[in-house]
Amino acid sequence: MTVWGIVVAFAAGTRNELLLFAAVGLLLGGLDDLLLDGIYVVRRLWRAATVYRRHPRMTADRMPPSNRPGTLAVFIPAWDEGMVIGPMLRHCLSRWATDDVHLFVGVYPNDPASIVAVADVAATSDRVTMVINPLPGPTTKADCLNNLWYALLRWETGRGSSTKAIVLHDAEDVVHGDAIRVMSALIDRFALVQLPVLPLASPGSRWISGHYCDEFAEAHGKALLVREALGAAMPSAGVGCAVAKDMITVLADARGGRPFDPDSLTEDYELGLRIGEQGGRGILVRMRDARGDLVATREYFPDTISDAVKQKARWTVGIALAGWDRLGWGKGLAEAWMRLHDRRALLAAFVLAAAYAGLLFTALTGMAALAGLSDPVPLPNPLPLLLAINFVLLLWRTLVRMAFVYRAYGPVEALRSVPRMIIANMIAMMAARRAIIIYIRLWTGGTLRWDKTAHRFPDVQPDNQRIEIAA
């Protein structure tokens, strides 16, 4: 055998092993997604044939008021948010001008820009309370939320009455005017009420920040609804969600007075699962307002590769790695399946890396055959069949993604979502590498800190009640 023959034989063998590993992994992931799709379709058809035949779809303007009026406390942790926290607070106060809400904003003593911005707003409104963390920042987001919890208890004692629920938001969130009304009405029946999150499409980063639009459109349009239908715990997105005060108290009592775990990188995700373990029921509410717009939380997500990798690495550590250690698999088949679905991101990154490497070796062996350096090396069985099945599943997955993006953002973004799937894969692989490094550091005694990304707030007038999604 010639030298070129040996090289091509080695490349073909490596190709086969990589493609086999990738094909099996992609097949399992594709079947997992396909089952979710099937449950979603069955649920939607059943509700259309039963519930919506008897009752018109509820809209926020027609929703009956809560039977149990009460104040909703909005927790907004802020570290290094001097550029966005002021406009965000003013926007909240304007949109919720007639709602019974009080905003608690957590800042740090070594973040003077955020302190000044919050103080300026608090000076003009008695519905804003600034809470300065006793420790310099950044600590963790959960630590900041715990200090807001302590401040709320002091505020309730001074006022002589209890709040009804805690609403979680971030400093860059664009809130909906009907959000408080919807959450206040439904928190009477549920322990956690989650509104959809719709990322704002950044004009300067259609491909990087845009992939968040695709993922959230599908996750908050399908995946969370399936969890709800199966009776699995509803993970909180950390923004646009309300938690009943009684449930937060239960979680706090179970953790020595701290409802949020400062040792968690994804305290919002864990919050929903902890509520489920306590027997509380969560719900995702997809409801339209009087204009037909979705009552949702909107915000800009990272628009650079480095920031996207940083954020997704934190999610991967908190959900797929540390989350496994901290939360286990829950009780029941549906709960275990949903947690497995959440934690597959790390394995999926390895599968994707093998797939792309396998394609590279396929190209190399193909070019060698075209150049006459070797004979063509066919794929061994059962690879051709596995690849054909995966190709069909990929086409289905692409159509499903496009359908959900179309519903949320329109036809142009739906078309963009196809090439953005490749970008999302690249970010996922880089995030997995970073996540493993972070996890090893934590496992060997590293310190947790708020590994946040830079935020920005849309240039909107405080009294504007409508934000274009593609702003």
C-alpha cells in the first residue's frame, strides 16, 4: 500500500468512527425532539377540539381581576447596570402606573453608577426601594436576590401587611403593561407564573443575538408547554415570572432563611424545580393583549460571540453539570425525562463536534479520490441508513424551528433561523469547552461570582406601550 493509501485508509477509519458516534447521538437527540413535537401537537389539537370550542381564547384585557388583591414585589438585581437600570425602572413605573407593585433594586457599594441611577428614580417615586448589598460586588445573583428578600421582609414589617407574590426581572428587561395584571390574577391558583421571553432582534447582530430569538421562540412556544402538560416542574426563566409569597417563604424556611441558593449559577432554573419538589405547580402563560401582541418580557441578548459563549457556558454549568449534582433527577418518569432533556447540552456539543469533524474527514477522503490518490472508500453499514434517517430528522427539525420563529418574528427571521442553526452549534461547542473548565475550577474549590454580560436597553419613550420585537 502506498503512503497515500495508508493516509486515506486512516482518514476513512477516523471518519467512520466519528460519523458513527455522531449519527447515534444525533438520532437519539432527534427522536427526543420528535417526541416533544408529537406531545405538543396532540396537546394543541386536543385543546382546540375541546377547550376553545366552548370558550374563546382569553386576552389580557378581558381577564377577570384577582380575587385576592395585594402588592406584587418586583426583585431586580443589578451589578454594573448604571447604563440601563434607570431607563428600565422608569419604563416599569410608566407601564405599571396603576398596578399595585413595589420595585426592590439590589445594588453594590462598589458600583456607584448603578447606585446613582437607582437613587435618581427612587427620589421621584415611593414605589422604588434601593437595597445596597453589604458585600462588594460581584457576589452571585442569588446572593443579591436574598438581600432583596430580607429587605422585603423589613418593608412588610414596617408597613404591617404582606405582599402577594415576588416577580423576578433583570435590569435590561422591557416589560409589558399587562404583565402584572396577568400574573396577579393567576398567582392565586399557581405557585409560579411564567410569561414568555422574546429576545429583541439586534439590528447589528442578526446572526449572533438572533439565534437567541430562534431558541426562545421554540422553547417558550413549545418545550415549556410540553413540560406543563406532562406535569413536570416548570423552570423559571428568571425574568417575567411571579412566585407566590407563601411558596418563597417555604423555600426560605427550608434553606435557613435564604430562598435563593448563593452557590448556584442558575438560581432561576433551580427555583422552578425546587417549587415543583415542594408540590407547587408552575404554568407558562401565552396570552395576547387587546392589540393581539403577546404579553411577554423582551430584552436584548448578547450580540458578540464572546458574550454569548460566556452566558451559555454559565447555563451549561448550572443546568447540565452542577445542576445534576445539586438537583438529581427528581421523581417520576416525566420529571427525569425533562431534566435529561435540559442536561443534554454538554453531550450534544460533543456529538456536534464529532459530526463536523466527520464531515471534514469525509471531504478529505472525497478529494483524495477525486485527485486519483486513492480509490473511493464507501461508508460501512449501518452508517448510510443512520445518516439518511438523521437527514430526515434534520429537515423536520428545521421546519419546526422555522414555524415557531415565523409565529414570533415573521418570515424574514424564520428564513434567517436556518443558517443561524449552524452559528448556534458553534457557540454551543465553544460554551461546552468553557463550561467544563469552569466546572473543574468550582469542583477544585474555585469561587462563584456573577459572570454576567454587558446589557443595553432599547431607546424607547417611557410612555410607549408597544415595543416592536425587531427594534
